[in-house]
Amino acid sequence: MDFMPKHSDNTVVEDGFEVIGVNPIPKNERNMSPWKFFIFWAMVSGAALVPIAGKELYNMGLIYAIIAIVIALLIGLIPAGLISDMGRQIPVPSLVVARKTYGYMTSGAYSLIFTFLNLGYFGLNDSVGAVILSSLTHSPILYWYIIMGAIQILLVLLGAKWLEYFFRYTAPLLVISFGILTYFLFTTYTINVSNLLNPIGKYTWGGALDFLLGFSILAWTYKISTQSRFGRPFSGKENKKTRAGYFVASPLGIMLPVLLMGIVGFFGNSLNPGSGWNIAVLSFPGVSGIDRIIIIIAAILLALSLIHPNAMNLYPATADLLTSIQPLFGKSVHEKWAQPVATLLLGIGGIILAIEGILARISGFIDILEAIIFPFTFILIFDWFKNLRHTTRIGDYYKIPRNIKNNIKFGALIPAFIGTVIAIFGIGPYDYIFAYFPKALFGSFIGLLLYIVIYYIRPERVQLSEKQNDYDRFNMEAEDSQ
């Protein structure tokens, strides 16, 4: 069966709500620039929860904490850049592309798992925003769980185009509000910076990098193509500067807020270990009058900044869910309002997770997230870069195979599973290496190496010499479908 709609019927927006689901984005809607990519992901990454990185890296001391963030960027730069290019080359979410790597059914199962992981992040951010607003207004926190969640659901219902507008035009408000709170942090409190530069307590490089990669760049990586599919189509004719701009815009946008806001959270945590990272709820003693009003307004705006990352938790969660259930709807999936209904139901689920206290379980949640997402992503990226971008057309991703072989591809699933097991349980007597090397990353590399071995020995592997140029294939397909 082929669920690939004709290009002319591929509606993006209907009655104000985005309804395209996981279908390809039409060419006329693909116009985001590298700068818009950067702003989009900087706003997704930069929010009131992000200063918690300063708390998690606190024992390292400021200098090593900064070095750890830079190393995390370098580790995630190439995977994130390649996924960004994937979305521009073939304008569908990465979990649709994964149908060819892992098999249609297996990709659907991963999609369901990632749906709930995204909802977990939704709950984390919703919790922090509610805590801030409840503290400032001295009102029941339950109200703010619901209000914050409802705003985020509405934005995601409007879709990627309006999300980009919202992110772009609220960016100055976030920067100004966080800058104001940072100013009052350093002018109200006495912070002995020199005492915080060097290690303060016990820490491991492996644990610090595991947290950073799962909290930021590699946790976001597989989602990047969900947004980059709205970027200008990948072309062999574009200049090197433009191509490089698209490649680095998303990872830089993700990591810059982690660096800047993490440093501020680091200093806040030095004032009140455990909770001082959340500078929006600091008391700022001695500040009154107009300054107090300014602080309250800035704190409210910072709380509202959580709408940014949560929109990009709910939006991919919807895409993930639709990827897994698309066959149930037949060819008219883009006409059945599946996307708005899924967004509404998942948003309510995220609010419930916030109410149930997922923020208190952040470390365990991130451990699970990275153990599943990292091996999956690394294997997908290799298969895309080495194979799929040369051998597949967009329509190939919407054909449901009639045999088990193409529904469950054990050649990818088994290495990913082994990588996940190692990322969770380690390697027994040799676990001491994880004091220096991230465990989730190690598991991902093992899974990837196993997949590469299988890739090169499998008899059905398509030879590169027989493959058509990917740019021509995608361009011809787009023209043929119009």
C-alpha cells in the first residue's frame, strides 16, 4: 500500500491549524534560512529549565563546566548537522526515514516510545514554569500547570510556521528578561567567582557529558529534521557558506543557551545549593519599588519562555505518534485532522506528567532518554548518509511492506538494542571507563560499529556505483508530483 499523497493535495494548514502530519512539506513552504534555524533552536533550547545545567555541573567548577559544554557541542555537532541536512534533502521527519533503516513496524514502535519521551520533557518544562508562576503570584500551582500547558498546545496546533514566528519575535523578550535577572543576581548578591572556578566536589567527566548530551544536543538531534524540512531544499548548487550555515545553525542554536544560561545557573546554585539555579524564584533581598516590579515581570517572561522548548517537545511527539499510526488512516491521513487531535491529547498527557511530579525524576528520565535515542540516531544517520539518500525516493517511505523482512530489520534493530543495553547497564567490571567517557555515547558507538559490520557483509547491500544522484532524484520527484 502506498500512502504517499500527491503534492497538490498535500495541505499544510486547514482552518488555521496545521494538518500536514508526517507527509512531505511542499516546496512552496520550504523557505526557512540558516538564521531562522539558529533562532528557532536557540529559543527551543533557551528556557527557564536550562540553568539547571549549572546545578548538575556545579561540582566540576566553572572552568571545567564550560569545557564540558564545549565538548558536548563538538560531540553533537556532526550528528545534528547531518540530521538538519536530511530534513532539507527529504522533507519528512526522521522517524519516517527510519522506516527504511529499521523497518516500517519497528520505526512505528520507536515512534511510540519517543512520543512518551517527548511528553516527559513536556512535563519537565511545564513543571518549572508552573513553579515560577505559582511562586510569583502566590496561587495554586495546579492552575499554572494547566494554563502553561494550554498555551503550548494552542501554539503547536497552529504549526511550525507560527511556531517559528513566535520564537523569532519573542526572542528579544527572553534575552532581555534573563539579562535583567542576571544583572540583579550579581548586583544583589556577593558572589566570590574565584572560589568557584576550580572543582568544588566529586564529579566525573563521563557523568557530566552524559547529562549534557541527554539534556541538550543529542536529545534534540533526531527532532531537528522535523523543523529543518521547512528549510530551503538541499541543493548541490548552493554555495559552501550557505550549506555550512544550515549545517551548524541548529547545533549552535541548541548549545549557546546551555552555555550562557548554565553559567548563570551555576552562580545561582552557589547561593542556594539545589534550588538556586532557578534564578526566577530567588528572593533578591533588599530590592524594592520599581526594581522589584521589573524583577517580577522578567521572571514571568522567563517562565513563559518555557513555551519554546515545550512546543518542540509536543510538536515532534505529535509527529512521532502519527508516524506510528499513519497506516490506520489510509491515504486520507492528512485530511482526517489526526494532527490536531493527537496534539490535543498528547498535550493533556504532558500536563498530567507535570502534575505527577516528573521534575523530581529528571536524572533518571534523562538516563532512559539518551540510552534509547542515541543508538537509534547514530545508526539512522549512518544509513542515511551512506545509503538512503542515494537510493530512495520520498514515496518509498510511505509504502507499507508486505513481508516481515522490511517491517522489522534485525540488522539495525539488534545493534540498536545492544547499544541501549550497554547505555543502561554498562559493561560490568569495565565500568570504570565511564568516569571519563559518557556511557550512553559508548553504547551508541558499539551499536553503530555492529551495524556497520552488518551493513558491509549483508548480501543485498546496494552498490554506490548503481545509485542515482540524490539531488536529481528529489528534484525530479518534486517536479513529477506537482
